[in-house]
Amino acid sequence: MCRNYVMMEIASEELEKNTRGLLQRVVEGEGFVVAADGHQVATLQSLNRRPRWVSGADFARPLDGHQADADLRDELRLLSPDSTDGLS
């Protein structure tokens, strides 16, 4: 288990179409960054700011499909060659 500090970005249109559903997710502990015309303009988060504990799978879901910098593994290997063996 880990704390979920990652806020998923949503378009303002999604907020408009699914306000009730998104607010329910906020009540459950999620937070969102709202973007309009491609620019982040607001955050949507609970007033109860206690961190939400989530499973590893739930934590990783917003990261699915996002690739780290292609050269990151090589840069890490240069910085600390003994600690990147498992990154192949």
C-alpha cells in the first residue's frame, strides 16, 4: 500500500459532463487537475486533506501508458551503476 499523491489531469469538458461522478471520486479521496484549452487551471480535491491509502495497482493506473524518458535508464546507470541492474 502507498499514498496516492498523483493527481490525474482531466479536461474541463470531462468535469462538465461527469461532475457528479468526479465529485464522488473526490469524496473517496481522489484529486484532479482540471485543464482548459490545454492549460492546467485548477485542482479538484477534497477539503478533507487526509491522504488516501490505495493499492499498488490503483496507484499505478494513472501512470499506465506513460513512458519514462527513453534515456533515463542509461543516465541512471551512469549516475549509480550498482543500483540499476533490475531496470533492463
